[in-house]
Amino acid sequence: MTSPSAVEGPAPETMIVRDIVKRAAIIAPVLVLVFGLIWGVDGALSTAYGLAIVVCNFALAGALLSWSASISPGLMMGVALFGYLIRLALIFLAIWLVRDASWVALVPLGITIIVAHLGLLFWEMRYISASLAFPALKPSPPK
């Protein structure tokens, strides 16, 4: 018996993460403005920091999955499971390190992290292709 080799072909996770980052860039000014109007400058800064955490989380997930898929499917499964736990710990650490800073407002920071993660994932679901012909994003319709 031979062990499974690396997953070959394009890396759909990097394409998906790139698309999520584009969508985050679209919503970032709106969230920062709205939370800035509600909580002031501290709310705007906390929202921007929360969005940076979310984008870094998605980028790290895509990079880890892409890297591990190039080695073996078994490693990719382990990275998917334990990478999630490590990324949760990194999010906790990112919040814990700034929790007492004068510019941090924890309520908008928490709302931003939760809403941005879920909102971007649900927004991206509309564009994900679940076919082997197009393993990442659905192709654009012809004009």
C-alpha cells in the first residue's frame, strides 16, 4: 500500500480567501463608519481592528489548508481541525493583548468579529461552486 500523495491542481482555498478579502474591503468602510457614529473614535478603531482579525483569520486558514494540501490529504485534515483551534486561540490572544488599551471598545470589537465572520461566510456561500468542474468560485456568467 502506498500513502496518499499531495492533492494536485489549483488551490481553491486561496481563490476563495482572495474573494472574501475583496468583500471585506467593500464592507469595511461601512462598518467602521457606522460603529464610529455609534461608539465614536474608539468604536471605529475597534471595528477596524476586528476586521483585521477576521481577514487575517481567513487568510491564515486558506494558507494553512493550501500548504497542507500540497503535502497530503491526511495532513490537510489535521490542519483543518487543529488549525481551527489554533486560530481561535490567536483571535483570543489578539483581543486579550489589547483589552485594556484606551482605544478599545470591546462591544463593537466583539460585534465586528462575530458579524464579519458570519456575514462574510454567508455572503461568500452565494459564489462558491460545489462542482468538480469549478472547484472554487462559480464562473462569471457570459455578458
